[in-house]
Amino acid sequence: MENYIKTFLAGHSITLQQMALADLEAFVAIESENTSLLLANDEIPFPHTVEDHTAFFHGISGKKEEFIFGIYEKTTNDLIGSCGVYSVNWQNSTCAVGISIGQQWHGHGYGTDAMRTLIDFIFDYMAVQKIKLQVFSFNKAAIRSYEKCGFTKEGILRQELFRFGTFHDVLLFGLLRSEWQRD
């Protein structure tokens, strides 16, 4: 049990923590980057206002079926992104996950480390059988990261997303509890 307490929400190079009001400015900066706008959701990639981000930021602690974490670089404790558990379906024992990492921290393994830590949290502390996610077909780095974490491609929503003047597929991935490999 002592090992679990020591490693609770700690990855190799990151920790997952509840974000504090002091993190709002860094959160807004990350979520306003072009890569966040283009890769994180399927909305029209129009920048949100500071007020939009502030309302979201303040609302994240009040939702009982969503668990949002800040991703902090371990050595500096800088906020480098966020991740969370959404759409928890207790009847069917499923949930969805999402992640957003600031552009300057892409390509260093932080996202994979954060996702593995989030998966450990879900399977250690939630009665969930399956974790689901969606990723845009052109986001090759994210696809590789999810596959490293054990996710399996389960389906394709064909020409579901309009970006860069054309339609793209959205890939559906899943990870079953029985497939989970603790890092």
C-alpha cells in the first residue's frame, strides 16, 4: 500500500493534480494555442475568450461525473497541460478521456506519461471496465501515444471532421481493464 500512496497520480516525469486558481493564466495560454484549438476538439477552431476559459476552469470542480487534472512537469511543477475523465457511464462501466498538452512540451513523452497515469487512476479507483477516446486521423503523434498506452482502434467515423479545407476521419479507441498493463 505504501507504494501506491507514493505513486498516487505520479508518472515518471509528470504529476496529475487539481488545478488551482493560480494556474488559470497558464491554462488559458495552453488552451488558446493553435495546436490545442486544432487538435483538442471538433468545434470550429475559434479562440475562446478568457471569460470562456475562466467559466470552464471554475466549473470543472463542480461536476460529479468529470475528473479534470492539471498535468505538471515533475521537476519544475509547471502546468504543461490538462487531462480528464468524462462521460462516466456507471451502468455500462465506461468512461471517456481527453488530454491537451502545451505545444512546447510536445514530443517529450509527457502526454504518454500523463495518459498512463490517468489510466492507472481510472482502473485503480473507478469501477470502470472500458476507457474510450476519439482522435483525429491526422494527429499521428497522439495515435502513437495512445497505442503505447495500450489503446486499440475500434472504429472510424468517416469524414467526421472538417479541418484544413477538407474532411477527415475520427478514430475511436478503447482500452479494456483486462488489457491494462501497469507501467
